[in-house]
Amino acid sequence: MVYEKIQLLPDLNEEVVENIYGFRLCSYLVALEGWRRGLQLTWYKDETDLCKLDKLNSSTQGKFFSLSNGEDIHYFFRSRGDKVSNKSVRICQNKEKTKEILSENGVPVPKGRVISVDHEEEISNYAKGVKYPVVIKPINGSMGKGVYTNIKNKDELINVVNNLRSEYNYTEYIIEKYYPGKEYRIYVVGDKVVGATRRVPANIVGDGVSTVNELIEMKNMERKKNPYLNPKPIKVDFEVSKCLETIGYTVHSIPQKEEVVYLREKSNLSSGGDPLDATDELTPAIKQIAVNSLKALPSIPHAGVDIIVDPKSDKKGVVLEVNATAEIGFHLFPIKGEARDVPGAIIDYYFPETIGKNKSIFYFNYESTIDPLKSWVTEQVVMSCPPEGLIYGKRYIVSGKLKNVGYMTFIRRQALQKKLNGFTQKVCDGKIEVVVFSESEKIVLDFENTCLKGSKKSIVNNLEVEDINPIPPVKLGFEIR
């Protein structure tokens, strides 16, 4: 699949989330949305006693924060807020328990059962009973680890079981009937679906010249350009080799031009899958199944729901699992379709009084913000509120004797003294770009004189001035790029 240039949210471009990946991206997206609405944002150190939210056996570093409107305060771990109960989180970690509760409440789920990986004969007999193809996955797994789908016969099943024994430490697995169809991750907040992503298994498109290995490398280079997919390359492993083998290929084969080669059966994005926005293509019936899934569980007002839609009827589907602490980055950075404002919907739910409020266009440096927490210098970092109201911006292109005379250092020092935000960078020899933003139009205009003055040893021969309108997302502070 060729990645398209998609329309991002106007205040959330690639620069805003640069170098923020994985679960930290989820945390930053929700925290930034609340902070931009004027809520008090506080980050907490790792392993603080304040975190009463189930952490899924992971670190809270850079992922645990609170938002407050002065009267109410809510705590968040990644994308999950404190209105999602720990009880529901623990239930969702157990896929079989989740299915049991959903089924009891009339939510359609795949037929399956839990079997120890050591009981090879029992696994084989159950697969034969429900009829191939089948799926096998760890009862407490996540991120697609140890999941194998569309296993077509006993030989394939035994081969997979042997691989599970050697590669993973899980002891119990769910074996269930395989259901064909498109798979979706649907994010629900309250009674509404706010984003849906169709997950396509890892794939490459042949050009008639390159080998499978080379096409994977090219695909991974494209994934690096996407803020969400950047740390999730396609890796050649047992499952990829197995998929290639079924079509008579190896990593050295050369697919024909325009030939689509699927490298996995499962569609997990963490193992190379492609996220396509599908919010508008789902029928109301499927969206209702997702909403009903959350209603069936105790106190879980927002979460991600995995559903396979029946290829024969777009009104029917089965729920594979519910993720109470779901990733949300791919809803904002799909490779096709429209970015969906899931963080906005989450903040709407927790702080409804901020709905419709004018948001700040500023964003902050995530890494420098949490650095004191990482080094345990402090137990919490309280963020000052962002500038509000109209923001003015100017771009100055300065020409002259500017090399090795401390000009950019001088500009940065002056900008910080005047509380300007922006940056300066070299355009070419003898030419420097200075970009400044402020709530004060006068301070922005007066900075023209600062650019003309320059450092003691610099000589400014020419100054070009340009208004910046509309104002893009602005990073707090002033830096030399």
C-alpha cells in the first residue's frame, strides 16, 4: 500500500509530536489537548504513590499526569482516565473473561476456549471440533504478540504451537474459530464512536524489480515518516516466513509489478500493519456493537474495541477484545483518510465545560518537560498555562556578515528576555532566518530593530520582513535550529 499525504488536524502536525513515540505519544496527545484548553497540567515521577490507576505492569514515566480546572482534578495514565475502573482494566487484560461477560450481555464474540500450550492433543481436537481455520492467542497477551490467525490445518497448528513454546513464556492460550472479514479498532467515548481504524496486515507492493527484502526496507522507510508508525517497522520473523512460504515466496523472491504481498495474517499495527481511517464507512449497527461492549463492562466510559465485520453483512460482526488503555495515535495519524480528534473527545468527556473553548496554538517540548522526572530531581512538574488570545508572528530574513560572530546566540538571548517564542536558523552563508511569535504585536514589531542591531561583531546589510498568517502551531520557548 502506498502511503498518502493525509489531512492532519490543523493544530497537530508532525512537528508538534516530533520524536514522541509509543505509549508516550498517547499521553502527550491527551495532556496537550487539556493544557491547550487552559487546564492545569501536572506530570508526575515514575512509581509515584499518587498513581492509583492500573499500570499494566509498565512504567508510568512520562505517561502519568493530571488535569484540573481548579475545582475538579482527573488523573490519566496514557490515554486512560480515572473514570475507567481498575476492575475493568483487569477484566480486559483477560481476553477469555472479557468474552464471557460480553457474551452474557448479548455482544457477539468468537467461539473459543482456553487450553494450555502443552496440551497439544487437546488443542488439535478442539480445532477439529470448531472446524478450521482457527486462531490461537495468549489469554493475557497484548500488541499482537503470540497471535496466529487463519490456521488452516493440523500441521500448521502444530507448527505454530511448537513456535509458541520456543518463543514465548505464556502458559495459557485461547483457541477460537477464525472469522474472515475486515478488522477494525473502534474508539468509543460515552455513547459515541469517535474514531475507527481499519487495520490492514503488513504488506508490500511489488515493482517487478525489487526483492521482498528490499520492498520491506522501502516500506519501513515510508513508515518512518509517520509519527505513529515510525517505531513500528515490519520485521521478518516466523510468521512472515510462514506467510511467504504459503505463496511460494522467500525474502529473495521478486513480486510482479503492482502485486500485493501480505506478510502476516494478523493486522496489528505494532507488527507492520497499516492504519486506514474508516470512521465513516462503518454502519450504525457495527458502531452500536462497539458501544454495547463498553456498556457490558463495569465503569469503562472510553476504550478501544476490536471488531471483525462479517464480509457477507456489514451489519454483523464479532468483538475480539476491548482495550481499556488503548493506543490512540493512529486515529490522528492514519495513512489514508481523515485524522480523528480522539484526545478532544476524551477531554470533552472529563471536562465538558471546556467544549467549544478557544484553544491555544502553542505546544511544549515533551522531553525537556519530563527530564527532571526521569532524573528524579523532582516529584512533579506543574506546567504554566499557555498564552491565550491573538498571537502575532513575523519572519525576518537577515543578510550580512553573520557567520561566527554570535549573531544567532544574540538573537536567542534577546528573544528570551522579551518572552518571544520561535526560532532562528541559518538559511545559507550570510543569511539568517528569525521567526518570532507573541501575544504583543508591538514586541514582535519592535524585534525588527533587534535583528538590525545584531551582535557586536555582526554587520546587517539587509532585512526582509514577512507577516506569518495564519499562525501555525507554535512551540514554547526560543531555539537555535
